[in-house]
Amino acid sequence: MKSKTKTLRSILCGLLAFFISLSLTLISVLTVVKLTVLNPDYIVSVMHKSEYSSHLHQELKNEFISYGAACNIGEDFFDKAFEEAVTVEQIDSDTEKSLRDFYENQVETEPDYTLIKDKLFQQLKSYASEKGYALDSNTIGNLDVISGEMSELYDTYVGTFTSSYFKTAADLLSRFAPVFTYALIGLGVFALLAAVVIFFSFGKLKNRLRYIIYATSGATLMLLAGPAAALIMKVGNRVSIANASLYGLVSGFINNFFAALLIACAVMAVITVILHIIRIKASGKKKIKNTRQ
């Protein structure tokens, strides 16, 4: 083959290797996004690990105590109420449901917390009776109003993911989520076709693998740079959120996402090493064959 033709072939295969590298990087990123950001199981897992419900339970209790002080309700009432009516398990269940509804585009902008209201109402009646209040119609009416306002306060905190802007986000998510699948298929087909062109451009396996290794090693470096820098700089821990519950959820969400990208990077690195070993063995067999001849 003429030198000029070899040069053109090398340039073409080099460009193809570069585009394969970009495709592999995008495929990895999109795959991680589908498995994390677009996956309800991921956010629910982060919620549990960050102890979101436990933090929210305490924050909500503090708000209830402040509200109760204005209604002449002692702190001892809320100690019992947050052990029996407003439990960590209840908050955990309601939050998980709202998150899964968000991903399924079934966000209820006005969720039904009647059960919480009824439990609080019954406990308020018991509390009023213990304090010596006559449970006449006027008192019952006031207690009903108080329990209703408490359930609304519960909704304000626990129903964060059922607000109107989450409804809008859920609509957008359901509309554009399929685009990720089409993008993955398109990038995968392109990378495969480019690899086939490189494969048939050379007769020797070691030359074919050389450009594929260029592509996978390039993808490895691109996948490594961003997430490694983000984790080193602790980007996830720098989010400015006052509530401990939301802070733990958001920071955990971000940090785990970058960690998942590093796992994708590690997988790409392993593929690169395997291809390199195969290339070395192919070169070794060729040398042994030439020596025998």
C-alpha cells in the first residue's frame, strides 16, 4: 500500500476512533442517567440512605410544636403524636409514594392526608379531655380546625414532591424520557458501524484493536475527569439547602450520581485493558510465527 494511502487510512481511522470515543462516553453517561436520575428506585434508595424521613420527622415536629404553642397545646402532646400518629414510617411511606407517582407522571397536587388528620383529631380530643376541657360542640369544632391545619402543615413538608412545579416536571419527564432510549440506540449503532469500518480497514488484528483501544481509553479519560473533579471538590456537599432532610437527599443524589459515572469509567477501563491484552497476545503470536518461519 502506498504511503499516501496509509496516511489517509490512519487519519480516517483516527477520526473514527475519536467519534467512537465520544459515542462511548455519551452512551455511558446516558446509561448512568437512565439508571439513576430517571430511575425511581434510585431516588428512593438515596432517600432511605440519607435518612430523609428521620430528619423530616424532627423538622416537622419542631414546626408542630411552634404551631401548638400558639394554640395552648403543650410539647408533651407532640411527643406522643409523633410516636403514634406522625411516625417516621408514615412519612417514609408517603414520601416514597409521591416520588414514584412523580416518575409515573401521576402526581397528585392535592394528596389525601385524611388519615393523618383523623389520628391527630382523636389525639387532640384525648389531650383536651386530660386537660379538663369540656368536649362540647365548640371545642370539637376548634379541635377539628386545629387538626386540619396540622394536616396541611404535614402536607407542606411531606408533600414537597406533589407541588405544582413537580407536576410540570413530571409531564416533561414522561415526554422526553423516550428520547434517551432513542439516543442510546443511535449512538450504539454509530459506534458499531465505525468499529466495523476500522475492522475492515486493516488485515491484522493488532492494527484493528489499536484504534478501538484509542477510542475506549479516550472514553475512560473523559468519564474520569468530570466526576473525579466533582467528588474531590465535594460539589454535592456544597448545595445551599437549609433543611437537613432535603440537604441529605440532594447531596446524596448528586454524589451517588458522580460515583455511578466513576463506576462506568472503571468498566470502560477494564474493557480497555482486556482489549490491550488481546492485542499483545495477537502481536506475540505473530512474532512466534515469523520466528519459526
